[in-house]
Amino acid sequence: MKKITLLYISACLALSSCYKLDTVPYSQVSGNTFWQTEEQALAGVLGIYNDLKKENTFGIQFAYDDLTDVGLGYDVGFGDVIAGTFTDRTGTVTNRWKSGYDLIQRANHAIGNIQNMEIDAEKKNIMISEAKFLRALMYFQLSNLFGGLPIYDEQVDLNKDFAELKNPRSSLADVQKFILEDLNFAIQNLPVKYEDKYLGRITKGAAVALRGKVYLYQKNWTNAIQDFEDIVYNKSADYNYSLSADYSSLFKMEGDNSAESIFSIQNMGGTGFPYGMPMAFYMGSRSTFGSCWNNVMPSTRFADSYENKDGSPFNWDDYYPNYNTDNEVKKVAMMATHTNGTYTHLPDTAKIREIYANRDPRMNQTLVVPYSDYLGWNANQERNMKLILATGVNENFGQIRNNRGWLTYMWRKFVPEGNLKGALTDRAHTPINFPIIRLADVLLMLSEAYNENGELNKAITELNKVRARSNMPGINSGSAFLTVVNKQDMQIRISHERKVELAAEGHRYFDLKRWNQLSEVSNNFIEKSIVGDNLLTRGYQSRHALWPIPGAEIEMNPNLTQNQGW
């Protein structure tokens, strides 16, 4: 319940007569009438937090997995980018640029005004640090999509200069330098913890972790290691982060703000509180509260990549000969036949469930797999639903229906069960926090930095902590299929572990981009259903590694240059 306190403060301030937090930062907000008190300063900062929920900033961060081997989607699930048909005029591109800069300008507006306020100096610096962290986070996201960017800071007077924002693009190195300067200030001024009523606000640990991530993207292994070690081993402060004992709880309300959370978007639901994110709407199915759309789905190849419980590679041919090459074998093994809810044929569901039960536990905690149950919502009440692989299934018969009729896995992670005991009242506002940085991510980034720095044994130690939490055997723990002998072996292990541990959290796309592996998973790849039907073909060109600068922005600011190939 603690997160509700902070969000309630945000909601109350947003609804106050002094300032409307859903206005853009360059709207008519006068410093003479607003930026006067500590409460108003906090309201301005919390307005930036609220912008994180917008779909074109971080509100559908989970959908970035659709651009990788982890997921597939359409419409809001980046269908145009998946198909390779996006341009510098595509809404996916233009809206992310615009919304990103809206958040940045809101942060600038807050920083510029708070700096001049006559309030307690320590509290002033904390709020400025929060705004600088959020500005840094947004610049980092935009730079990973577009490359070099025009930099605007709090010196810009938006009420006067909005029509004159004509800065050219700075180099990626200069953008990263600006980001690091913001984070350095934040680290110097943010507290390690807040009093309970402010749980969810940005802490020193969040700033250190994000700075380490920036260094990792720069391939500055030494500095990345220093920041990640600080978090993991409490070197400069008592952060006291720890892995949750239950992986699945991290993506439910009961896991919000656990000791594993370093920085999460705080989501809240309930009647009159539309302060959530649309995980149910886009990741859920017709069996989810409000009858949802599953624009965002797990891919079959991702599901097949989960290891067996003993850490050995999974292979369907071990259970059904010729399964991998013969779609008819798949259909006989996996599909049911029914009419109006009455089954005339069922596969060996006990065998299928045993196959899935023998996998990395994170598989069943992340995905709804065939012939497993999910507590859904039907006819305005909770109802137990089952994922049946058949045509013509319907939630009114207790079956999970894919909106497109595709025979796919469904997301369990982040998708609410029932109506969350009354907390879920709007399918577009799931009241489950969304992690931007959590400890498992930091451990895997530390493992990567160690590995790239030639410290293989240390890399194995950090990665094995993540595997141990889910009762998976450690790397180099005995069996030949768990053996790692060099840096290249470990790179493969780190890639796999980040894929399964962080699925649906939006990291995979940016990992593959920085590893120069997007083409490997995307170039003309045909995504298939569980039973081998073709679902979609990915379109990828080398120029897609960076998105185009929106054409409309170049028209407004001729000092902007376009990315290569666009």
C-alpha cells in the first residue's frame, strides 16, 4: 500500500487548482503564480514522473520485445517496425521523438524554476536531482533509438523560445556526456532512502545504476564495474538491494517496491485513479479484464529457448520425433478439435504439461503455455481459463482466445489475474509497477562488464546468482552442457540469461542493438505459431539500427541532419 501514498500525493497535486500536470511544459504556467512553495516544486517534479506512463515514453516499454526474438505484435506492438515499413513520417517514430522531448522540456521547466526558489536547500537539490535523473533517462532512451540528438537544458525559456528551438544534433558521445553530468549531480544529492510515504521516488541507487548502464553502453567496462559493484556490494552506501525469493511476485501487485526494485514506474488503479499502464490491454487476451487485445505476444522461438530444469537445451524432437521439421506432427501432438466447447479430440495434455513443467521455472511464471490455466475475467466475474490450441476457441467457454486467432503463447508476466481483488477497474490502467531498473538486471550487466573486462570467474559468479534465484543450476556446476571456458561462451550465456530473466521488460531490443545482433534475429525471419503456421515476416535493413529523425522535425529545424540510409 505504500506506493499508493506517493501516487495519491501526485494525483492530489495534479488535481489542485494551482497547476495541471497533464499540460505540456511549455504551456501557460507562470513562475509568478506557481513555483513558490515546496509543495508546488514537488508537484512539478511528480508531473515528470507521470509522463513516464505515456505510451510514447515508457508506457509500453514491454512492447519493444516485439522487435526481437522474444515477441511479436501489431499496431501498438510496433507492427510497422517489425515489417520494416516504417519511415521518417511514421507515427511510431514521430510520436516517440515528440513525447520524449515533451518529458525533457517538462524536466527543464522544473529544474530552471526550482533552482530559483527560496526553499530548503537540501530538498531543493533532491527535487532538481529527480528531474535531472528523469531528463537523463529520457535522453538515454532517445539516443538509443535515434543516435545523436539536439541537447536542450534548463537554460531554454520555453515560453519565449519554443519557436526557436533550432539546435543541431550533438554527437552521441556528447549526449552521453550530458547524461552523465545529470547523473553525477543526482548521485551527489539524492538520498539512499526516503521516508515511507515517498516510496517510489528516485534514489541515489537508481542514479548509480543508470550511470553504470550508460558506461556499459559506452563499453567503459571499468567505470561500469565500479558503479554496479557499488550497488551489489553496498560499497558507498547501505543500499541493501536483494533478489526476491519469488521471481513471479515481482510482476504482481504484491511484489511492488520489493528489495529488488531499484527504480520502477509506480502504477495505481481503482475507481477514479487512472494512474496505471496498459499491460492488461496490450499483453492480455480476450480472457483478461475488460476483454483485451494481445497486440503484444511472446514468440514461439522465445518459448522454445527456455532450458530444461537441469540446464540442458530443450528440444521438441526428444518428445515427438520429427516435431521440429514436420508441422503435421506438431498439429497432432498439440492441437485439439472441438465444436461449441465440446471436444472431439484432445492431445495428450498430461504429457504436454509434463514437458512444460520440466523447464526453467521462469517459463511458466512468464508465459501462459498450452493447456495451462489462467485466472481471467468473464461475464463480470473471475473465471478460470485454459489455453487450448484449437480454432474457434472462445472465452465464454472458458478458453483463452487470441485476438487474431493465432495459436501462440500468451504473456502471464504483468498480466493481471481476475480484477486484482477490485484494484483493477480500467483495462488501460494496470496497477502493477513496471521496473525500469531492478537488481537482477544490474547483476547481469555486472556479469557482462566483468566478462568484457577479462574477469570470467567474476562474471560467472554474478550470473549464477540470478539463475540460483529460480533454482536453475549454475554455469560451470558440473554437467558438460553448463560449461563455459572463454569470453565468447560467456557472451552467449549472458545473452540467454538476459533474454529469459528480463522478458517483457523492454531490454532485449536495446541489448541486440548495442551488440550489433538485430539483423541476426530480424532479417526476413518468419515468425511461426506453436504448430508451425506462418504468422508474420520480419523486414530488416542495416539502416534500421538507428531510427530516422522525424521528417517534420527536420522541416521545423533545418539544422537537424538525417541518419544514414534514410
